[in-house]
Amino acid sequence: MLRVVYDHQVFSWQKYGGISRYIYEVATHLAQSENIEVKILAIAYVNEYLKSYKSHNKSNLIVGFPIPYTRNSINKLAEKFNEKFSAIWLKKHPHDILHKTYYSSQNLVTDPQMKVVITVHDMIHEKFNQFFNSKKIFNIQEDPTSLAKKEAVQQADRIICVSENTKKDLIEILNVDPNKISVVYHGYSLNSYDSNTTAPNIPHPYILYVGDRGTYKNFKTLLQAYANSSQLRNNFHFICFGSQTFSSDEINNISELGLPEGKVIQVSGDDKFLASLYQNAALFVYPSLYEGFGMPLLEAMALNCPVACSNTSSIPEVVGEAAKLFDPNEPENIAEVLENILFSTEVSKKLIQLGAERIKLFSWESCAEQTKQVYLSLL
């Protein structure tokens, strides 16, 4: 019997998001396997995936209870409580594998037989340090997440990277032994809904952008590309899906670029709403300067939406031939690639066909099975 436990970290502070979705999918898929016992050690959690699972299942997979997401000291206290209780719980209930859900230098392992696995999702904090809050350590500017990641990687018996590019960056930056690393690709979670279902109050046709818009996500350059192209701005609306409304800086930028009100629209919603946006978009665009993987790329391909994306980091590795690539630093090149897809039915249809084939390489079932093999290799 293989016994695996996932720690509390990401479930303590992430209500929704890629990392908690990844751990949740792997854990719940493995929990259905024979000869494997799985626990999620989230004593007090804010995560909505866990809340939904626990409300629909009588399984004892989750060791813990939900608390409100408040962004205040209550959640900070919950994290401290999780740390203390987890150490006590693991001492009484030793497992074969502890899979850390984020980068923590805390050592919860007291049993020398227990092996530690950590997933490295990207090296963004190291490669784009200027975008993150830093503090001086011995007069060297270093990001706290980078420091915690370095210690967590050193403590781990095995490291999972979500792409070959992330593996390459990890080796180069932290000088990690390649034999200690396994590459396991993500799956995707959005389902296809009735194609006749259209998002309410969304003007058509439109270009779709999904996710955060700050710093290395490169949204500002994409906006410039859109505004500079009369073909794009005159024929397509620009829809931005994400939890954050436009900031005052973004509103000012849209105005300065001469884009009229209602041309660039921010929306948010649930998975069904997002799926309908993908299914009805003329194009999905992903201009990020760097990604460890890029889950929205899978979502777009799975929902028959043509993709245009950056030619950097792991992005070409994920999309293969199923997308048109551009230089994310060149607004003219971004606009040119978007126009090439949007004004050619043949190109658009071909990308949809290639995406439908490409997506077959990715699933949570495959991700869970490969992760299980990583665990077994340590025993």
C-alpha cells in the first residue's frame, strides 16, 4: 500500500488557481486507485475545490475543515495553526510520501523513511525578480519566494517540473542534479458546454485574453498591438477574463491608446462562463513573457478556439504546431500574427484541427499516473 500525503500550503491561501487545481486533480485521481492511500492535510482551508469535493463526497481524503477566505489576520493564524498541527499529525501518522504543495523550508518529516516530493511550476521569481517584492539578504537583493524555493528544492528527494523548459531553468539557476527531476505535464479541467450557449452581454466577434494582466503577463504590450492595428480594433472587441477589474492605470492606458469605451471589456465568472467565452471567441491570445506551463493554452485548444501565443519559455513546448507564435516584445509582430489568423478562415480552421489533436497529449489521468510512478521510484 502506497501512502501519500499532500500538505496544507496552497489550500491555506488559494481560493481558486492553477496550483491548487493541479494538486487537487492529482490527489483526487490517485485516491481512486487501488493500493494507494491519499490524504490532503489541510486542517483549515479556504480552497473552493476542496470545499466542493467534501460537500459531494463522504471520502476521508481531506483531513481538515473549510474556513472563510478573508485576506486578513484570521487566514494568517490559520496558516500557523496548519503548520503546527501538520507536524504533530505527521509524527503520529507517518506516510511513504509527503508532497509539498508549495515552496516551504519547513521540514515536517520526522520519519527517515518518508520521502519528500515538490513540484516546481516555474522560475518566474528568479528570472523576473524585478517584478516581485524583495528584501536584502547580506546586501543581496533576493525574493522571499526564491529563498523558500531554494531550500525546499534542496530538502526534496524528488522534484517534479511541469515542463522541460522549467526543468532546464531549474538546473541552470539552482544547479540541481538532472537525475533528481521528473517532467510531468498538467491536464486541463474545463469541460465543453452546449456550443449554442453564448456569454450574455458579450459583443461579437471578439479576441479573448484570460488570467492576470500584471508584470510578466505582458498585457500592456498586447493592448498596444491591438490599438495600433486598425484591422483589429475596427473589427473585433477585446474581452479580458479575470477576477481583477481594470485598474486606474489600465483605464488610463486604454484611453491614451485612443480606444473608445466599451471596446476593451473586463469580465469574470465561473468555469461554464469561461468555457463559453473560449467556445465563441474568434481567437485566444497569450502574450506572456514567461510561463512554467500555461494551462489556459490547453483550455483554448480543448474548446476549439484558435491560439496565438508567445514564442518564449515553455509555451512553444505546450502548443507544438497547434498555435501561431509571435515575439511578445514586438507589438507589430503580435498584431501581424493575430491578423493572419483572424482574417483567414483557412488558417483559423487549421489551428482548431491541430489543437484538437494536440490536446490528446494532456489529461489529469495521465498526470496522476506519471506522478504515481515518481512516488513509487522513491520506495
